Amino acid sequence: MMNLVGQCAFALLGKLGWNQIPRNPIEAGGAATIVCGVLFIVALVTYLHRWKWLWKEWMTTQDPKRIGVMYIVVALVMLLRGSGDAILMRLQQSISVGNNNGILSSSHFQQIASAHGTIMIFFVAMGLMFGIINLVLPLQIGARDVAFPFLNATSFWLFFMGMALVNVSLVLGDFSAAGWLSYPPLSELRYSPTVGVDYWIWALQIAGVGSLLSGVNFLVTILRMRAPGMTLMKMPMFAWSVLGSMSLVAFAFPILTVTLALLALDRTVGAHFFTAGGGGNAMMYVNLIWAWGHPEVYILVLPAFGIYSEIVSTYARKRLFGYTSMVWAIWAIVLLSFTVWLHHFFTMGAGANVNAFFGIMTAVIAVPTGVKIFNWIFTMHRGRISFRSPMLWFLGFVTTFTIGGVAGVMMSVPAIDFQVHNSLFLVAHFHMMIVGGVVFGYFAALTYWFPKIFGFRLHEKLGSIAFWFWLVGFLVAFIPLYILGFMGATRRLDHYDASLGWQPLFIVAGVGVVLIGIGVGFQILQLVVSIWQRNERRDLSGDPWNGRTLEWSVPSPAPFYNFTKQPVVTARDQFWEDKQSGKNRVKEYEDIVLPKNSGLSVVIASFAFLVGFGMVWHMYWLSLVSLLGIIVTLVVRSMNEEPEYTITAREVEKLEHQREHQLKEYEGLV
Amino acid sequence: MSSATETAALELRREHEATEKTVFGFWVYLMTDCVLFASLFAVYAVIHGNTYGGPSGKDIFKLPYVLIETFALLASSFTCGLAMLSMQRHAKKQVLFWLGVTFLLGVSFLCLELNEFHHLVADGNSWRQSGFLSSYFTLVGTHGLHITFGLIWMAIMAGYVWKRGLTDTVRKRLMLLSLFWHFLDVIWIFIFTIVYLYGSLGL
Amino acid sequence: MKQHRKIILGAFVLCLLLLATTAWYLGRQPVPVLQPAGPIAEKERNLIIFTVLLSVVVVVPVFSLLGYFAWKYRESNTRAAYSPDLDGNTLAETVWWLVPTAIIVVISVVTWRSSYALDPFKPLSSSKPTLHVQVVALDWKWLFIYPAQGIASVNESAIPVNTPVDYELTSDTVMTSFWAPQLAGQMYAMPGMSTQQNLMASRTGSFAGWAANISGAGFAGMTFTVKSMSDSDFNNWVASARHTNRKLTTTQYAQLANPNTPNQIAYYSWVQPQLYNTTVLKYMTPSTTKNMESNT
């Protein structure tokens, strides 16, 4: 009888077992960190008696500003994890020379390398991006919310669950060791028999669905919910860049969904899409994944470009130079980004015709990007520039992005790419693009819009010190990699010969990483100090930077309903125009309809997590039941006849008066 | 205009805008679904020739059978249209009737398809045998999965129509469902042509 | 003001020092991509130099303008002109749409020409007959088969100097990449596929080779050497391979392909006929060999 029970338990648990918990010290350390981290958060929330508050104010919220904060918090935590991976990689590569095999086994190093890339792209960069868009976009276009608030919340929780799955892989089982894009046949069952690749597949599939739904959401938001009078050509440039990026999301993410599903089919039910043999075609995977992958990098960078447009024109106190040109450049980039994917595998042997075509298209896409850089520089021309930290991040961006861009144009020539493909030259290039381009922009955005969301400014000096450590550290960490690429250093190597002369350069790069780490330390310090000194840093006017766009016309922190009445727009940079003409803002009040909170987003995402977890561990019954759970939850949601509530104009007026009273109190404290 | 009529007019406009926004959003989602199917078609185009010593489309596709399936689905699209027309006329009973017919036709389509799959697997021609069979089962199967979700949705909508009548929300959702159903029909036409017709001709 | 100037000067001097140290250090190290030993690698290096110089045309204005505008239009400089509504200039925009386009046109022409000229599938023209070497990527070693000479070697490939060599590449494991930077760029080696890298060595020497695409745990150790030597030395090398008593039979090959077999240099005096072709083809048709992919 016990045998039968035991057998049932084994069947139900799929491949799970005690042996899936890591034993190796470093891996166990990673597992312990995750477990302790989660326990610590649970303990803290319990101790502060904040469960109800957490549920009511954050987990069930439909307010995009709150959702945005959650995205950013998750992204920044994952930045720490991804940086930890980077530090381990740098350390290994600095010491694993000749007879020394370093501190990591080859397979562990490769898992860390794969996790580093996966986390940084999918959970840090995408998280920061969607976070900032949630915070800023509705305010900027004069809307109260996004088009589909429940969908927005669900997208966040799907993102969260994808992140959770990646972190569970540290505790149970292992992670993929096949690189951040898991090329087959290496990622097929035969060569990667453990659950690692499955974790990768399902974490990305869940987060990817969230991203796709957000793409649809923000697209409809921009096209249908702008303030009256705000034609497309009167939108702020950030809104244009989001429109371009979300169009890319809508077209590119379904390709990722399909590709991940096909790899999952190969690994679970014995299909032959990408297997070596059996009629599979591994090169097809490479094409599919990059047909998604290339638009993905433009998805990430376009909003950053939009952020730079806002920051440069605000801090130079000048209109953005060449608005129309900038819009055209965005759409040129959007269209062209679908015509260049093969440049990621010139060396796969497609032949001269094909390589030449894609090489030329890759070079062409550099033109609109260059145009944008010149337009920003000429926005500075005859401006009156204040070099607060967001502006510093912009300068850092132009520096690193230009260097990385030159490397990119070099690699667009297939014959050059043959020599530097998959080398550290490539690694240096894409880090300069993504960190210098995307991450610097999102860091700038965090400082720039922080007061609008939280009501006080971040410590400026600490912010600029952080920036300098980041910039110098980043250049020190990656310029040696260009040289290493020319010295024959391939990426993802966990060991090399001493005679190659690579070690000193790896050590220098390691020093750069330490400098970046100090920069991160200053960012954390900046946050802590700013919160501590928040009363001295209150943003009393709602417009700390003498801004130009609508989000600065509401008080800080922005009320949950954004505007008491939707503004009417007649010009670009409407808020700036109003200030110049001395127009007095008379507050008008109207009844406001907003969505009610809902816990169903968390429920749906939790089921999605279980679907993924079940598939990873071959607990198929769990996946099926959870899928049914999602359907049932959706039906329950659809039964809700009153998903919205109304605040009367009188109640709004009362809230506004309370706020004015609060501001007067703060004034006394400053 | 009195304040009450103003509020009512505003309400109506708000409702109309919200519906339009939802329908537009659903169209955008359908376009992403289109890209999803396009990717599956691209995969099929690339590896449908990889029969790995096994059968090709010519050997396993039975056109007459598929034609019956196709008629079932096309007819269901037609009856779905009739349901929508009834909806415009606020004829609740007829909406339920035509939804029911659509549902039955959809279920028949699904049963025929599952039967086809069953025979293939029983004959030893499952997705495990070759790249061709993997891509065939996945492309046609994904469509079948969408049909399944559509049928579940249809049953739930029938429930709503019956219980709550043709309210604004119910009508809006019926509109989305019919968009979805017609979309799947269009995809099937591509599948029928590219997979079955071309396959049978040995292309 | 003086404080800032000191910092900037200090930073500048530091950068120069760093540059000097790096240049001195690099002068003493092998930098294979920039030290070609064959015509393909040499042309590729020349392309690198050319594109870097071309990029200077864009980079110099960008950095100069950035620095100049940042300094001139800083807040504290109240003497500078301030035109808050200046948001366009047709001439300026035309210049920076057209000049980068012109540069891109130049690069496109270069891309078109070099893609054909340096196509890895294109045989090199020479009076000497091409040497064919068949390469099979294994876990985690490289097998070199010399069909005309009837021998094989592991992790070491000798080639006669100034002779066109046609490396045919495949893999009996996952997707890998064959890269000997001093001689040519890299080419993927994939199971069930056969690619090519045509190259030539224009001087004798020993040239390092790497596997340039992650292929599993032993990937970092998957290095090889290409040894370019005189014709007579090459013949001696072939002869000494013929004198080993190891034969690359099917069984021996299976043992070599085992990931647990270490990647040491080895030679075989006899090779199973058509070994390369059978290795490629076995992925294309069903086979009962134990090497086949099983997904159950």
C-alpha cells in the first residue's frame, strides 16, 4: 500500500527530487541567498504588519504609476543578481589561466553566463522599460490610465512570475548552459538533458506573453487616449518612441512565442524542429530567434532615445531640434529593424549574396540613429544647459554609444564580422549599445521622473558621483574587451592558455567592474539618503526641472487620477507654452471613473507560474490544472459587472485641498 | 439641454468610446496572432520537405476528408454571421440558436481533425517521425487549439446571452468573438491551401 | 574653475598614460586578427583599418560638437546666445542625413565587393593545386581528415605554405565555429551540413585556432593549431602520420567522438573511406547507429 502511495507521489512529482537542490558551495550559496532573501522579505512585511497594505495598495493595484514602481523594483533587484553573475564571470576569467582552473566548473560558468544575459535583457532592461513607460506615458499624453488597466496589471505579474521561475532555478535544479539564446542542437534534450533549458524556455515564455500584451496595451493607449487636441505630431518625443517600440513588440514577440514553443515541443514530446537529424533544422532556430532578437534590441533602445529627447530639451531649456526628422528616424528604425537579423550569423554560411544584402541593410540602419544623435547635440546648441545627473547620463550615452556604434558599423561588413563574430569584440559592442544606450537612459529617466512619482528629489551630488564611477568603470571594463577580441578571445570561455597574454586585460576589465560596483553602491546610497532627507528635498511645485510636457503640470507626487480634468492641448510642449504665455492654470473638477483594484491578475500569473514549473519538472497534471485555473479565473473576471468606480468632482476637490494643505506643511519643513 | 440629458449623452459617448477602444485593441491582438501563425507557416515552409525517409503530404493527406472539415468550418463562420445579424436585431433566442449551430459545427470540425490526427499517430506517422510531421501537427494543431479556445468562449458567451440578455457588454464581447472566429476561418483557408492542397500536389 | 581644470588635466594625463602602457603591452603580445599570415586574413584586417578610419569622419564631429556645445552653452556662461525656440535648420538636417548616408553608401560598396571577394566558399586562385582537408567538429576536439593523403590528425592541421587550402567543415555534435584568425575568419561547423573555409598561409609558422561557438562543458579546451610549412616538410608530416599504428576505423572514430576522450594531438595512418560524407549524411536519413538523436 505504501509502495503504491510512494509510486503515486513519484509520478505526481515528475522529475523533482532532493538531489535537485545544489550541493556545490557557490551554487548552494546562490540558492541560500534566494531563499533567505524571500524569507527576509516575508518576515519584514509580517513584522511591520503590512500584508493588508501590500495587497490593497500594490498587489491588486491598477494604477500604472504603482505598476511602474513594481516593475522598476523587480528590475533593480534583478540588476543586482545579473551583476553578481557578471562579477563571478569576470573573476573566473581573471584567474582561470594555465594550470589554475578558477573557482567555477566549466558547466557552472556557462550557466552563469547564460543566466547573466537572460536576466539582464528580459528582466532588467525590459522591466525598467515597461516600468518607466507605465509611470510616464499616461501622464505625458494627458490620460488617466492605460487602455486596458487589468491587462496591464496582469502583464506585470506575468513578468514577475517569469522572474520568479528564473530564480527558483537557483534553488531547484540548474539553469541553461547554452547561452542566453539557447541555440540548438546544444539546447536540445540530447545535449542538455537537465531542466536548465526548460527553466529558460518557460520563464521567457511567461514573461514574453506579458510583454506582448503590454505592447498591445500601450499601442492602443497612445492611439486612442491622448488628451483632446493632442494630435500625433504634438505628442512628446518619448510618446513617439514608445509607439515605435510597442509596434515592434507587437510584431516581434509572437515570433519568440512560437520559437520557444517549438523548442519546448522538441524537448517534451519528441518533435524534430531543431534537432540534429530527424528532419530538424537548427539553422531555422537561429533565424527565428534573431528575427525576434534584433527587433528586441530596438524595442529596448527606442524608449531610451525618447527619454534622451525629453532630458536634453528640458535641461537645455530649448525646443527639441528637428522634431519631424526625429519622428521619421524612429519609423525608419522600426521598419529597418526587421531587415537586418541575419547580421547576427554572417558566419553561418548563407553565401555572399545574402550576407551582402543584410550587411548593407545593417549599415543603413545606422543613418537614422546618427541623425538622432546630431539632433540631440543641436538641441544643446544655443541652449542654456544645466548639467544635473540626467544630463550627465546623456553625455555618457553619446560617448559609449558612439564607440559601440562604430564597432557595429565595422561588423556590418560580413568579411570583418567573420573575424570578430562571437569574440569579446562583439561582447564589448553590444554592452556599449545596451548599457551605454539603454541602461544609461533608463537611469537618467529614474532620476528625472523620480520627483513626479515620489514627491521628492534624489540627492544630486551622490547621483553624479555614481554616474562618474559607472562611466569610467564601464569604459575600463569594456574597452579591453575590444582588444581581447582582436587577440583571438572568444566569448564564454572559462579557461585559457597563459601564453596568449589575455590575463592582464581581463584583470583590468575586472577593475572596471569593481568601479561599476562602487557606482551601484553610490546609487543605493543615493536612494537611502534621499529617502532619509526627503523633507528637505520635497518637490513643492510639481515642476522641479522647469519641464515642458504635461506630466509636470500635475503636483508631485502625481495623484492617482493624474489630472482633475483632462487638459486640452493646442501645441507641442503645451505645458512650456502655458508657462511662457503666463496662462494661469485654473483647476477644474469633474467626476472621475477609475478601475477598481483586482487580485485576479496575481491569481492568473500564479497559475502561469505553475504551468511553467509543471512543464519544467514534467508534472504535466500541474500544468494542465493550472491552465484550467487561468481559464476559470478569466471567466470569473468576465463576470464582474462593475469593474469601475466613480469619484465625484466634490471628492476630487476635497483631495486636492488636502494635498495643498500637506504641501504647506512641507514648505515649513524645507 | 438639461444636466440629466447632458450626463446621459456623455455616458453614451463614453460607452461608445470604450467599446471602440476594446474592439481596436482586439484587432491589434489579432494582428499579433497573425504574426504567430505567419511564423508557423514560415517554419512549415522551411521544413515541410524534411520527411526524413518517411511520408510526405502527398502520402498522408486525404483531400475529400479535409474538404468536409473545411465546409464545416466555413459553414460555422456563416452561421456565426447569422448570429451577429440576430444580435443587431436584438433577437436573443435567434442569437442563441445560431451560436448553438456554430458551436456544433465547430465541434464537428474539431472532432474530424482529432480523428485525422489519431489515425496518423496510430499508423506510426506522429510528430516524432520527422521535421515535416512536427511542423504539420504544430501548425494545424495550433489552429485547432485556437478553435478549442473559441468554442469554450462561445459556450460561455451563450451562457451570458441566456442569463443576462443582450446587454452592451455582452454585445461587445460577441463582436470580439465573431472577429476571432472569422479570423480563424481565414487562417484555415491558408492552411487548407498551403498545407493540404499544395501538399497533395507534392509541392 | 581651476579645480575643474586640474581634474580634467589630470584625467587627460592618466588616459594618455593608460594608452601608452596598453600600446607597450600589446606590442609584446600576439594579436592574431591584426597580425595576418595569409591573404584572406590580411584583406580582412585591411577592411578593419579602413572602416575605423572612415568612422573617424563621423566620430570626430560628434565628440567635438558634443564637448564644444556642452562647454559653451553651459548654464553659467550667460554670454552665450540663448535661442529657446530654435528647433530646426534645413541645411543642418540635410547635412546630417546626407553625409552619414554617403558614408554608408561607401561602406555598402565595400560590403558588396568584399562579401564576394572574401566569400569563404570561394576557392583561392593559385598555380598550385588546392589541398582539401575535411574537418569534423567533435566534443571537444577537431578531427582533420586528409582524403587525398589518406591520413587524419586531431587538433593539429599541417598545410603547405602558399598553397590554397579548402577546409570542408561539419560537426558530429552541436553547432560550433572553426576559427584560425591569423589565416581567415571563422565558419560555423554544423551537424548534417557541410560548409567551407578557403584560405592560404603566406608564411610558415604555427597559428592558433579556436572553437568560436559554445558547444558544451569542454568548449574552452577545444583549441587547435594550423601549422604552415614548406612542401617538403609537409610531405614529411604526412609520412610520419602514415607511420603511426593508429587507424581511424569506425570503432576508433566512435571512441574519438566520445566526449570523455581527451583532446590530445593524435595522428591516424588510415581513415575509413568516405568517413566525412557518411558523418554528414547520417543526420539526413534514418539510421540505426547509436549516434542518432533520441528524444524519448
